[in-house]
Amino acid sequence: MKYYDAIPVDGILADLGVSSHQFDNSERGFSMRFPDELDMRMNRRQLKSASEVLNEYTVEQLTYIFRNYGELNNAGSLSHTIDKQRKIKAVSTFADLEKTLGRFAQRGKENKFFAKVLQALRIEINEELEVLKEMLQQSADVLKEGGKLVVISYHSLEDRLVKNFMRTGNFEGKHEKDFFGNPLRIFEPENKKPIEASAEEQNANSRSRSAKLRIASKLKPIKS
């Protein structure tokens, strides 16, 4: 059976999490725990690694990704500090990054701060938000009427896109209507708030703490 013989499908489950294997493999350069060069490419054939972004992007480009993908309020200061350091010595490993930006991390919340920095780099390198948008739009084409779209996201940027698309059919969250006043949307959300891991599950799997699950059903198209 060819793949297109299965379309339309009854359901789609998308888990947006990064593979634990990638985090636990020092050579992949995703983690704070290892001394290897920061890589963070999910596909090793992609052009730029995290270390190359840190050392080759302009201050303006770094500021954009730290602000928009890491949601860091001091993105400009971080970028200028990296720029100053890389003129002396390349910022290539997490140890280099920690030494360069450590003074910006709030005491006791260092891991949270650097998690946001690394998140911003990972999203930029792998074009994660654009890939997510493509997946959501394509889901509307392959699901049958009444079919379920189930998405597990792991940070607010992903969850916001999923929530807006399920509620309004667009990524901005704008409630649009046709000429007759009918809402222009594709899905009906089945849960107003995301489903989160129980305390028991979080104790058993710490990486589930940030997971948010949303479910929506594909609506019947409105006939004009």
C-alpha cells in the first residue's frame, strides 16, 4: 500500500520533543552537561551548527533569536557580550557560553537561564517553528472530517502556535469570519487548557514536566 492510499487519516499524533538520545549524546552538542562543541543540528547535513551561529551571526541576528526564540528580555546585552568575547576567543562550547554569559543568570536559576539561551539557538538552527507551522497546515489536508489532531509541545512558543491554530485556523489567534459570519476555522479544540503530566509521571520522568497536550477535531467544511 502506498502512503497516499491511507489518506485521509483518522488521527495524527505529533510529539514535538527533542529525542533523549540527542540530549544524552555528547557529540550532538545539545546539552549543558558535556564539554563538546555546541552543534544542536537535528540533521547533521544542515549548514550551521550552534557554535557557528554564535560566532558568525551579527549582533542584530543574535538579538532577534534570543528575544523571539528564547524570550529573553536582555537579548541585546547578551548579544553584545558574545560579540565582545568572540573577538578575543571563539564561543564554541557550553563552558565558553557559560563563562561569557554567566553574569546575566539569576543566582539559583542558572539552569533555567541557559536552557532559554540553548532553546533559542536550537529553534533557529533547526527552523523548528516553521516546521511546526507546516505540519499543522498539512494536518488539515490529510485528516478526515472528525479526525483528531493531538500535539504535545514543550515550550510556550510551540504551545502558542498550536493553541492559536486549533482555535482560529491561523497562527496569530485572530478570529476571522466569512461573508455570512461563519467562523473561518478548521478545528474544534477538545480541551480549553492543555493536559499536563501528573505529579507521579513527572517524578518518574522529569522531562515530562514541561509537556502540554492539546487535542482538536477537524470540522466539517462550511459550504458557501
